[in-house]
Amino acid sequence: MPSHIKSNRLSGLPAEVLRDLIAARQARGWSQAELGRRVGLPQVHVSGIETGKVAPRFNTLLDLVRVLDYDLLLVPRSLVPAVQSLIRDQRHPDGSATDEGERPMYAADEPEGGHES
């Protein structure tokens, strides 16, 4: 296996993904043990994934998100801000403010010299 693939897998899931998995599980009122039961994992493995100590295999991640009524999508990086905006709008349909300090997963490169006026 190429070293760049192995090193990426060992680095685990992004913190935002972990937070979303935990929030989705808690929104359903499920314990880690209950989520594990639904996907065939021991509670300790679910805990390891949620804390970032265990990097799940793709099939395991897919099972987790699907049982939580989510899905995984490949999105071109140039469209990530638009997709994130749609997700924020869906989460806050009344136009209420989102979490302070929220940033896009992939920041766009700024032109040299800072922002244009």
C-alpha cells in the first residue's frame, strides 16, 4: 500500500466529522453501546472512533453514517462552501445564527496582498 494512503488512514477522521457523528447519535438518544449494536461493533470500538483513537475502515464508516440517517458524498473542493451553506440553511431554516467561529472545511486560497476593498 502506498505510504501516503496508509498515513492518511492512520491520521483518523476530521474533528468535524467526529463531532457530527456524536451529535447524530445523541440526537437519537442512543448510547455508544446502542449504536454499536445496530452496526455490529462493540461499544469500546464506537468509543475509539468517536474519540479519534480508532480510524474506521470505509465500510464501517459507511455503516455508521447510514444507520444515523446520513450518507457520504464526494464533493469537488470548489463546491464545498456551497454544500456547507446548504447544510447550514437546512439546520437553521429560520435564519438563526450558527455556531460562532464556524469555518469551512476547506478554506479558499486568498489572493496575495489580502482582501480586495
